[in-house]
Amino acid sequence: MRGNGWDPAGGDVDLSQFVKNRFFEGKLMTPQVMQNERRYLTDRQHTLMRYLFGSGIVRGLGVDPPVETDDGLEVTVEPGLALDGRGRPIVVDQPTSTSVPAVDGDELYLFLEYDETAVEPVPVPETNGDGGSVPNRVVERFEVTHRESPPSEPAVVPAGDLTAAIEEGADPQSICQTILTQYHEHHRQDVGDDGDPAVYLGGFQRTGSSGWSPQPDAPSPKYVYDLPMLFGLLGSHLTDTDNPHRTPVTEPIDSPPDDIEALNERLADLEATVEAQADDRATIVQYTLRKTINDRRRFFNALSDRLEPLSGEASRLAREVAQAATDDILEDGAAEAAYRDQLDDVLERAIEIGDELDGIATEGSLERYLQSVSTLQAALEDEARLIDTVDADDSLSEAADSIEPLVDVVPDR
């Protein structure tokens, strides 16, 4: 018996009718009968999961950049849940580190694949004079795999023509039926294989001889549209009677006003909207800069403490970076310009710290730190957008926090 989705090896996944056991008095309950019962229930579940919910990440499953080891690459995956392309749930119940083979290229894409492991061997009766044992249970587990080419592009989000569904005088039931019919005709005719069943986790690029970082241009992981999310969006939309579509102007101009007075009123409304948005932006900028500056102060103070037994000069420079991280510049009307000037001083000392760290920090942590210094320097030289400059500043602080001193370094006397 074979239903849709059965075959753990990933072979036949086309739709086929389900066949279930029929029980009656005197039926011989052999292992084959019980296997058929399990396959029937499993096939039904996987088919519904596959065609009703799709595939992708349901919850969690963050993944850290790979770390070079003697055996290849070490990858750490956070706990979470995913549905693969066969409708099978994949559970990662705790942070899991695993090794994958090293790659020759500069790009790496990680995937999560369904797997099974037989466990709990139990003895079986002797057959033809031979005794032995067989596994008593099977654990549904996972395997982290990698490829050097990106995954295929995810399916385009289905779109429908809502204007064709909303006719004058139409009731909600008829509108929903029209939308469903349109969607089915355009997007639910194919019931064949959906392709690769693996769940894509993310892409990384080589940043040095032994370092990896997230690849900015890599395809984003595919996520499952769960019901709480959809109903949350629907409820938020239906209860926001003022401006459910978040348009900049709540009352669009359909035609030019007939008189100057009406035009002036409209212009005044637009000016008020622009002023409100400017105030909102100023508030967000101030909050973001204050958080970034405080994080930099905290991380570099901690770095100074860690480096003090090993290098007095490196510790002093880190302390100066922390002392330069003052947020009183935000009281000035030109907060953005003052922030960039502060970063010029920070960058100069950060470069000197990198020179001092050679020989007292691990190769991987030093390489990441130097990369973050280069990123910040490029942002300042190119006069990058404020959000990109802040991101480079945050990356520098995080890299400083991750610096690992070598354990066998002779303390600076």
C-alpha cells in the first residue's frame, strides 16, 4: 500500500488514494497490518500538511555563521519547527551543533532535511535456529546539509484580481467564493512533485581564510503562513477604521479643489502630515543612536577589562573608545553630524586596537573584528545612509564583544 508522501527516501510523492485497514473478528494482526495502519495515518497527515500549509520554517531555526574546524565546518542551529516539501514536520528540540564537509568555493547554503533513526533494539524469537534483535522504535530526526549553489527561487505569492470579485451589491459569501474560484483555477491545478523537500535555512559567504558571514544577497528562508499570523493581520486590518492600508494621506485627492480656500486647507493638511513624520523620524533617530552609543560603551569597557592582563596598550585604547561613546551629542540639533564626527575618533582607535590584538586574540575573532572595522571605515568614507552607518557601528561593537584572547599569551608586564 502506498499513499501520498510515503517513501522516506523521497521517491513517490504524487497523489494517490488512501487505503486503510478493515478490522474484523479473527483478523491476524501481523507486523504488516500494523505498518499499513501507520502508513495510512502518516500519509493522510503529510498530504494535508503539504497542500494546506506548504513548506518552510514555522518557528525558530536560526542558524549561526559556520566555523572552520579540522573536520570541516561546524554549524549551530537553534531550536525550532519546519515542514519539508513532503509535509513532514522536522523538530529541532535544542541548540544543535553539527559538522558538515568543508567547501572549496566562497558561498555556502544550509538546509535541513528529514531523517529517521532506528533505536531501542529488542530481542526477537529465534527463526530457523537463529536469534537476534531488531529496533523497537524509530526517531524522526533531522540532518543539516549544505550546498554551494543557492536554492531555487521560492514560488511567487499568489495574486488575485479583487476588483473582479467585488461587484456592486455583492455579499461577503459571493465575494469569498469568487476569490476562491479564481485562486484555485490559477494556483491549485498542479498536484505533482513540489521539487526539493529540504528546508532552506540561509546562505553564507567566506570573509577570509577561515571565516564565514551571512551573505547579503542570498535568498531569504521560506516561512510558513501560520493561522495566528493570518488572523492577526486580518483582525488588525478590520479594526483599523481610520487608515487600514497605512497610506500617507488618509483622504486622497480625487480631483483638484474648486477654490483657493479648499486648496489651502489641503496644503495645510499635507504640511501637518510632513511635520508629524519629521518629528517621528527625529524620535526614532535619537532612540537608535542612544542605544547604539550605549552598546558601544558597554562592549568596549568589557573588552578593556578582558585585555588588561594581556596588553595594557590594547586595554587603554578600548577604554578610550568607551569614553568617546557619549550620548550628550544627541541634545544638539545636528545629532547625525555629531554622531558621524564621534565615529571618526572611534574608528582611529579601533584601527589601533586591531594592530595590538595581533598575537593575543584568536585568528577567527580577530578576523571578524578587522572586517567590522573595514565596514565602518567604508561607511564613513562613502557617507552612507544613517541606518547603514549605525549597522556598521553595531557590528563593530558586537565584534569587539566576541574577541577571544589566546589562552597561552604571556601577560603584558
